Amino acid sequence: MGKSRTQKSIKNAKVALLFYAIYFAIQFFSRKVFIDYLGAEILGLNTTIANMLSFLNIAELGIASAISYVLYKPLHNNDQNTIKEIISIQGWIYRKVTLFVCIITGVILCFIPFIFRKTDIPLVFIYSTFLVSVTGIILSYLFNYTQILFVADQKEYKINIVNQGFRILKIFCQVIAIIYLEDGYIYWLILEFVFTIVSAYFLRKVLKDHYPWLKLELKKGKFFNEKYPEILKKTKQLFVHQISQFILNQVTPLIIFSYLSLTMVAIYGNYMLIVNGIVLFINAMFSGAQAGIGNMVAEGNKSKIIDFFGEFAVLKYWMISIICFVLFLQTQAFVSLWVGEKYLLSVTELYLLIIYLFILITRVTDGFIYAYGLFNDVFAQIFEVILSITLSLFLGKYWGLSGILFGVVSSQFLLMMCWKPFFLFTKGFKINFGVYIKKVIIYFLCIIISFFVSLRLFNIIVFHANNNFLFWIINSLIALIIYFGVSFFVFSLTSKDFKKIYSRFKLIFVKR
């Protein structure tokens, strides 16, 4: 990746991380205020409706990812006419998606009295909450879709400033309304609706300011769609990927409930809240890299692409290993302090969740697979769903949650750490898969050595238990610093890729 790409990625990451940190902090505070002033039932209503609407997002079919893929080349060549035609196709398709969403919304509205028959919340609140939430989805399909241009053009920080900025301001205003105004939930809904409209308006304004030449012709969308048949082809392939991930995310809690209990589902949910928080953090950190990879692939310099893959992979492996080491030592103590010892998972279950998190985040092939448009391995996605569900059902019967998690981890490992790299190296890079195996072996050796050395040092240095959050923070920082130092030394000594990425960041830092 050229210097400009690296600097753009860093800028995107800095903005994303800043807003992530603010949003994460205010979310915890607002959730407590919501429960204290409005009650757990209203919070449950919002959560249930959010889960219902997550299904409507499947209607997107992966169109944004397909559009992003075909935008890389014209953006690299500054082909404004092609860019206008491609975005016009997206707008044309999204109009049809909006119609579908409206029809499904109408059907759901008919069943709302039945779905929420066991609650005492007035139906007017339920309908209002649902319709306000749907408004955001519809606006994203009708107007906000053009923000894909910022993402593909490595200017994601601009939309983050608008989206996340207004999101944080909205939550702040909602908290004030709930605390100080009567009928706070009504004002909460009004603010939700108003900020949805305002955010959409400013996104359009930012787009016009930066791309004044983008005059869309949605009526010609059908003609343009025939001109670029790969968009529809890639969308169909991506839909299988999207629906398979949706099934996997939804089915695990159901299997846990069927074999164990709702209490175990809640305990599992607590741990997954931590896992998902870390995933969002890492995604925010690397959010700007995808467009840079796409731009690099459009440029077509294979040696540069492969070199960057090594740097990108070792950086992710190293950073995730730091997080996993701290989780290995400190997760049980955090959960115990947070919700109590009775909500702890077994050590085996914790280790399986950490392995799952490691696999989930070190998916270094994803950005490159998207850049090359390699979505035709739909059979692999279907195989993963079948294998994960089959193993979870079979092993869960005998080993409970450990068996269910082992089934999930096994399918993820085979797909993400075995098949996807093989697919990328043979169909995308078109080089020997052995190159990847050698790199990963080195990464894992570095992690294993760093892990055991750091664990020994941690046990020597730490002298107080995690009796309260202060000691927990101190111990976590000690664990982080120890592993950071040890692993940095080991990776620097062993991995050429790590030396390259260190030199790259050092150069940028010195210049600044």
C-alpha cells in the first residue's frame, strides 16, 4: 500500500476509534438511564424490535458490497461517468428493495398485537417504536446509499463524522429528555425520528460538497444494470454469504436454549456482549483498510499486494493475540465483578470463546477476497452452516455448551482459516498456497512463545487479586504491557512482515 493509502487508512481508523470509544461509553450510561426511568420492559421492546428489523436488512442482499467492488477500478481511474452509472444502478435496485421492505413492514404491523400480546405496553408505543425504526432503514435505501462512494474512495471518516456524530448527540438528547421531561419515551421517539431525518440530510449535503459531479439517473438503472451484469452476479453470490451468516448468528442461542436453559442463554449473551464489543473495536480500527486494498487490487501490482497482505496479516495476528492474552487472564474476574460469580462460564467454555473470537477477527483474507470479487464459493458458506449446526446439535447433546461452542469453532476454523486463504491464494493471488502456510506458522510460533513467556512473567509480577474494578484494571494493564513488550520483541526477531509494518508506521510517525 502506498503512503497515501496508509495515511488514509490511519485517518479513517482514528476517527472511527474516537467515535467508537465515545459511543461505547455513552451507550452503557444511556442503557442504565433507560432501565431506571423507563423500565426493563421498554428496553426489551426496543431490543425485540431491533432483532425483528435485523431480518429486514437481509433484503439488502449484499448489494452494497457488490457495488463497492465494482467501484474500485473507476475510482482508481477517476472515471466519473462509470461511477455515476454504477451508483445509479444501486439507487435503482434500492428502490425495489424499499418497496419490498414496505410490504414486509405492512405485514408485520398486522401481527404486532399478536407478537406483543403478553406485554402491558400500549400498542401506540409499540407501533410508534417500530415505525420510527423502520424509517431509518427506508431512508438508508432511498437516500443514504450514496455514502458507499465515501467508503470505496477511502473517505469513510467523513460519513463517520456525520453518522456517529449525530448518533452520539441523539443519545445525549434522549437521555436528557428521559430524565427531565414527563412522558420521556415519547420525546425519545420524537428525537429518534428527527435525528434520522437530520442525519440523512447532512449526509446528502456532504456528498454534494465532495462529489458535485455525481448526477444520478435512476430511471436508466435497468439499462445500466444490463451494461454491468457482474453487479447482479456478485449480488446473488453475496446474498448466500449474508443469509448464511445471519442463520449462524441466530441459531446458536436457540440450540443453547433447546439443550440447556434460558439462564444459560443469558450467561452466554453476557460473554458475547464482550466478544461483540471487541469485534466492533477491531472493525473500527481497520475500517479504512478495505478501500485501500480495493484500490491496490485495481492498480494491479501483484508483488505490492502480496507484500501488503503479509504486513496486514501479521499486524492483525499480533494485535488480536494481545487482546486474547488479556481476555485469557482477566475475563472471568471481570464477569464476576460485573454480574456475579453465578454467571460465570466454565474455563473450557471461556477458552473456546476466546478461540472463536481469535478466528472471527483474524479473517485477514476478507478484505482481499472482496477486492478481487471472489464471492462464488457459495458452497463453502452452505457447508459451514450445515457443519456448524450438525456439530453443535450432536456435540451439545453430550457436552452441553462446550460441545455447541466446539461445533461453532470447528466450522469457523475450517472455513476462515483453511478454505478462505486457500481460495484467495489460488484464485486471487494465483500463487502457491504454501506461502500462506509458512507465514501463519511463523505467526503462531510467535504467539505461542509470547504467550508462555508473558504468562510466567505475569504470575511473578502480579501480587494482588481482582477484588475490585481498580485492581482488575491494574492487573489488566500489567498483562497488556507484559504481553505487548514480549510479543513485540518476539515478532520483531522472527517475522519479516512485522519488521516491514513497523518500519512503515515508524516512517509515517517520523514524518509527522
